Amino acid sequence: MNRIFSFLAGAMCGAIVGATAALLLTPTSGQQLRADAVSRWEEALAEARQAMEETRKEMRAQYEQMQKS
């Protein structure tokens, strides 16, 4: 479980750093920049929710397996 948490924390930190760098280095208008930021944030949240759900299913399966043993 600790490895999964570490991976997810690293992935989220990488996503945040990457998004911030992209926002700061992108030569676009303010309105377009905000729209891109919102889009990227929503995409990152969707990926995080998907990873959370997969981890939850995996943990639940491990828990059920431990109960059977």
C-alpha cells in the first residue's frame, strides 16, 4: 500500500509541476490560458479519480482475499 501511495503522490506532484511549467511557458492569451488551465486541471482530476478507484478496487480485493485466508 505504501508503494501505491508513493506512486500516486509522485504522479500528482509531477502533474502539478508539469501543468505549472506549461502554463508559465505557453505564449497564449489570458482567456485561452485560463481555459487550458481549467481543461488540464479537470483532466488531472479525472485521472486521479480513476487511479483512486482502481486502487480502491485492488485494496478491496486484497482485503477480501485476507478475510478468506
